[in-house]
Amino acid sequence: MEARSPALDGPVVQVRGLRKAFGSNLVLNGFDLDLRRGENLMVLGKSGSGKSVLIKCIVRLLQPDAGSIAVLGQDVLALDQEALDRLRVRIGFLFQSSALYDSMTVQENLEFPLRRHWIARDPKEKETLVEEVLSAVGLPQTRKLYPSELSGGMKRRIGLARTLILKPEIVLYDEPTTGLDPVTGKEIVELILKLQTAYNTSSIIISHDLNVAKLAANRIIVLHEGRNHVEGGYDDLRASTDPVVRSFFIFM
Amino acid sequence: MERRMTNGTTPPDHDGYIAAMPSRSFLLVTGLLRDVGELTAFAGRFFRQAVHARFEWREFMRQCFINGTLTLPLVGITAFIMGLVLTVQSRPTVERFGATSMLPAMVAISVVREIAPVITAIIGAGKIGSSMGAELGSMKVTEQIDAMEVSGTNPFRYLVVTRVWSTTLMIPVLVVLSDAIAIWATWIGVNIKDDVSWDLFYRQVFESLEFSDFLPAFIKCYFFGFAIGIVGCYRGYTTEKGTEGVGQAAHSAVVTGSLLIFIMDLVAVQVTDLLGLN
């Protein structure tokens, strides 16, 4: 499958000089990033390299020590709580663990963000939206099930549906294929690409999975020692002689 | 020089352990103070968000059902046993003074003033506090709280404020029901050996019970309920270290909650004494 070409536009996410340390452990040390509208940008890095920290800083789940983050033209670090909540509705976040609310059914999981933001007050409208996203992820029959009754791949799909129900402009994917078998992983990547076209989103995918890089990424940034190490397309990285980049292709 | 025992082994290092005791005690005290400080800050955050235009009524009602209605069977059974056992065990003592007619009043006053509030609150700390610690703890380590936050929902208002309000309001209700059940069990206990009609028993109990027996006990129940909710939520909401942390959160919610209930009870008895209500 071919990765989709980005419609070039101004950056929807701009990160400059991001620094974040946990005690004496400096995780991000001056990281820069630009996400263009419609683009699939992948941040490739080893486990523990600070990839998750990066996207958690973008939605301000973590407060960076230094640097600037602008999302859809707004300075994320300067927003008050209410403005931040309004911005967060425009950013989807797919967690590695899917993070479905396990005391709620699939339907309640999907309705939860709608109810909070007074989107679709009418029950019928809510029902239509739930049906729409469940069909989009190919699981229309699961609405009455609890997360504990779903497989890992199904949870990831429902997580994706919950992310998309608010119709975000940007989606951040935290290791979307980790913990899944290669076949299900490929299905998830294909689904991400299909939904990106359908919902017209821009994405940052963080992963160490080169299959994701090959299938989904328009551009890849290698995060190493908290900084941008190398940037390019999948083929550029594959041809690279840089030892850090080569280390990702060790099993390819 | 290294000490050797007659069998050639090294003796346990008691000296080293004793030498390290001041620093261990220091760490224990600073850890305790930090915990108290963080819990106070957490309670302060609750009060700042406790009343808000976007109050989560639906979740609050759900929590009232879980913490009130679903806790009632356990509290009811305990109250029944408590009333019955207390009556049967107190009988020999009052019999010695020929004061068996005082038995209903004596047990009822003990139940209303002290036993029902404290036992109900301890059961609440065990059942409600531990489940809050475990539920919020597991939500924290599986990123469900983060997911709520990134979807633009205030997780503190949704999870903590609703739970703390529900325990604060439900524990006093449970205590009143517990009072009633324990008094009814006392009547059964009295009738094991005597033959006392409900009307006579009722008169004996309510002629001796005064409003000043009931009111301070009822007021302290709000504080007990608040302590159970805030400690359970604090432990769960600040869980770290994965599944091990979830277990620790549930455990420490019970221990800290129970301890706080006893400390509050101690303060309450001093306050009522100062106010001349004892």
C-alpha cells in the first residue's frame, strides 16, 4: 500500500526546542517538529527514547521544562484550562493501551466525549454518530460489549473510533501496533490510512515499528538522545549508513 | 575488625541497624509529613472544584447508588449483629445491679452515640475506600484518566468531586439506617430472655435518648464520609508503579481512612465535651 501524499500547507503542529527531564534523566533535549496539514509524520525511536513524552507534551498531559508548542496556531503552553479543553477536542489521541473506560460499554465509551462537550444533544444524532464511527472501524456489532470482552485489535479499533467521534483535525497515535500480531497490526495501519482520508486528519505516529513507517509515514524523524537525529522518507532511512538508523533495520 | 561468632559466622549487625535508626525515623517522619501535605493539597483542590456549574450529576447519582444502596446490605447485617451481640453481652453486667430494664436505653445510647457511626464508617473505609483506591488506581495506570483529560473532560471533577460528595452524603444516611437496624436487633436481643413488647421497648429507648445524643454523632458522620472519599480518591488518583501501585492504593486507602476516622472520633469527643454535650 502506498502512503498518502500530504497536501502541503502551513504546519498544524509546531514544536521548537522541547526539553523535558525526569529528575536527572533528560528525555527530550531540544526537539523540533513541524506537522503539515494532511501529513502523516512518524517519530521513530527506541523504547524509552521519549516518544510518548513528546506527544504527551503536545496535548499538555506533561508540562515541558523548556521550548514552545503551537497547535492549530495556538500556544499550547500559554492556554488556560478552558481554552486547552476546547483545543483538545480538535486533537485526537490514540493511547498505546487504547485506554477504554472499562466500567462502560463500547457505546458508553463512544458517547462519553460527546456528552461532555454537548455535541449531538439529540439521542438520535448521538446514535447516528456512534453507528458511523463503529462502521468506520468495522465493528458495528460491539456496542453492548465491555472492553474486557474485546480482543487487543478490537480494543485498538474502538479506541480509534472514540478518538474520531469528535472529528479531530489532528490525531496523535501512541505506538498503534505495539502488542498486536503482524496481521492485525497491518489492518490497524490500513484502517488509520483509510480513516485519515475519510476524516481528513493530520497525524503524528510514534512507533518503533518499521512496518508502520513503510506503510503509513510520509516523513520520518528519528528521535535519538532527545534530539532530531535524522529526517527523511522510509526509502531515505533504508539507504542510510548512519549506525543509529541502521540499528532500526537490524531485523529487516 | 570484623566480629566472628564461635561457629565462625558473622553476628547480625545490630549496631549498624541501631546506628541507622535516626535516619530511618527521619525518613518515616518526612514521608508522613509529605503525605499529610499532599492529602491536604488534594482536599484543597476538591474544595476549589466542589461546586461548579458543570457538576457531573449523572456520575454523582451513580456513585450515591454504589456507595449508598449497594453498601446498605453489608452495613445492615453488621448493625443487626452489633445490636444483638451488644445486648446479649451487656445483660449479665446490668443483671448484677438488677437494672435489666435499663438495657434497651443503655445499648441504644451506645449504638447511636458511638458504635453505629464508627463501625459504619470503618466498613465504609474498607468497602468504599478500597474500591475507590483500586478503581482510580487502575484507571491511572491504564491511562484512562489521561484519556479523559485529552478528550477535554476534567477528570478530577468527574471522578473525584462526584465520589467525595457521594461518600460525604451517603455515610450519614447509612449511619441513621444502621442506628435503626441495631435498635431493632436490640429489641430482639432483649426478648431472648425477657418478654418486652415493641411499644414498651420503644418508649424505654426514646425516653432516654436525647437530641444531644444524636446530633453530634450525626454531624461527625459527614466528616467520616468526607475522609473515606478523599483518602480513597487521593490514593487512587496518585497511584504510581503499575499494578503493584494499585494494590498499594487500595490497601493504604483502608489504613489511612480508618486511622483518620479514629482521629476524627477522638477530636469529636473532645469538642462535644467542651460544648457540654456529653
